[in-house]
Amino acid sequence: MSSAAESAIHAAVLRVRNASPFFASLLLFARIEPRAGIATAATDGDAIYYNPDFLSGLARGEVEGVLVHEVLHCALLHVSRRGPRDPTRWNVAADIVVNGMLKAHGAFRLPEGAVFDQALEHLPVEEVYELLPAERELPPEQRDLLAESVMWAEGPDQLSARDRLRTRWQAAIDQAGIIAAGAGRGTMPAGFHREFGELSPSRVDWRTRLWQFVVQTPSDFAGFDRRFIGQGLYLDAVAGEKLTVEVAIDSSGSIRGELLSLFVSELRGILGAYPHITCRLYYADSALHGPWTVRQFGAVPAPVGGGGTSFVPFCEALDRQTRGRSGVAIYLTDGFGSFPKQPPRWPMLWLVPPGGADDAAFPFGSTVRLRL
């Protein structure tokens, strides 16, 4: 690191410390190094790299903005979370999330051309990725800034590298929270807690959660279902009384057709594996249409609806069901609608597609975010 670049980095870190002890503590866990061939700045999830010429051309306040931007990519594991997704599209999604956090914080500047999207920045990066077009046209200055924003070296040791990064940045976040709280400056900045929640090991794929939800009955469990052990799936085998599943699909027009097909396909898989389940399907907008009995190989009725969205009719229908029946309710919706004042007696699982309402918008039941 040149003396000029080193001085600029040290001064920027001190300014970050004054503005946010939380972000400054995170920066202590990252190596910050110059690297030839990088147009702007980048990270591999471990270190932060920068082009000295780019750094020297930044206005006062932008250096710390760039450093915090990159360390957020590190701490939120955006590099290793990408998986097989398209790198450029993922980089855009990750930048939208990180830049939204910095904008909400208000103490940091980003260079001209930094990508923002107010409609998407409050969502987890996986959801932003799903909602972005496959090829998003960007002005040249934005493409330059995004081109090196996230790097990841593929290799046979990738899994252990992910584990090391997760452990390292979890420790960094824990320490940063303690330091920020001790300084009387709060803990995680706005938006960070939501995005960090996506990293929880307990967070499961929505299909797995759906299976777990459906097999939760008052019946006695009779060990594992032997049909799935060969696939490495240890699913509870359920014995005893029948289980009724009441399913509502939002048909108000805000749910895309492919989501309806995907949901019905997953539901058919459950019905085929667990013959004790009886499923009744409704379509719902501002009114309730149905029910239709859904069978494994039977035809599924075409969607009915197209009006506004109200969750009240389906919940009222659940409460009209015979008391004492064992059942669960599943609702596929974007979550933008009217909820009843009181929850239904049946347990409810909300399946919410990318771009749907935040979890906090659902006043009762369990919420699972769809990953397409």
C-alpha cells in the first residue's frame, strides 16, 4: 500500500468510526489491500481490494462510503451466498441492498453511478435477484462500479472457505454490536438485521418448511417414512387420523401464473406421499371461490378471481369448519390485502413470493419466503 493510499484509508476509517462504531468495528476484521487490474473496488468475501487511482479520484466522504459498502458485502456473506446465480445480476442485487442500507444510515456518500432501487432495497438480496430482469441495462458508470463489486474464487475448498467466512464474520458482527451498544450508538443499523436474518442456519427452503408444516398433526408419529430414506430425507411417517389441508391461492392478479403452477406441483407431491391428507383448494381475491378437492392425478381448476385482495373470506370459511377437526391452512399470496381482526382457529402458513409483503405485515401464522 502506498503511503498516500494508506493515509487516505486510515483517515477514512477514523471518519467511519466517528459516524458509526458498528461499521468501523466490522472494518477491523477486513484486510484492505491495493490490487492491480481492478477498476474500482472489490471483495472476495474476506479482504477488500481497491484501485489506488480510483481511490485518489474520490471526493471527501466517498472513500469511507466505498469501504463500508465493501465490508457490508463481506459481513452479509454476499459473495458465498451467490451460489450458481448469474454473477452480474447477483452483484446488482447485492449492491441495491447494501446501498439502501447506507442511504438509510445517512452518514456516508457513494461515488456517482452507485446503483439504487427504492422499491427493492428493503428486500433480502435473494428476493431482489428474483425480481430483477435477467439483463438489466445500466449506464456505463454504473457498470464500471458494479463490474468488480463481488469476486469469488471457485475451488475444491470452497465449502470449508464458506464455513470459515461465516464464523469469522459472525464474530465480527457480535463484536461490532457490543462496541456500538457500549458507545450508546445502538447495535445493527436499519436493514442490517433483516438481511442478516437470511444467514441463519435454521432458515430452510420453503419446500422443506411446507413438508414440516403439513405433517404437524396431533397423531402419533411412527418413525421415519421409509420411502424417502434412500434419498437422504428423514421425513416423519404419520399414522392415525386424517389431516385436512385447506389451501387458498391468491387470484387477484398480483400473483404470476408460474407461481400458481409451482405451488400446485409441490402440493401434489405432498398428496402423493401422504395419502392420509385431504386437500381442499380455494381461489381467493376479495371473495372466495371453491372449494375443489385436489387429487394427486386429477385436474386442477383454472383460477377464478381478478378483483381486490382480502384474506377475510378464507379465514371465515376456516372458522365455519367443524370444530375438533385436525387441519392446517396454507395461503399463497403476496400479502397485500385486508386481514381479519381475529386469526382463524386453524394454524396458517403463508407462502410469499419475491417482492411480497414483509413478514411483519402478517398478523398471525407462519411466513415462508418463496425462493424460485
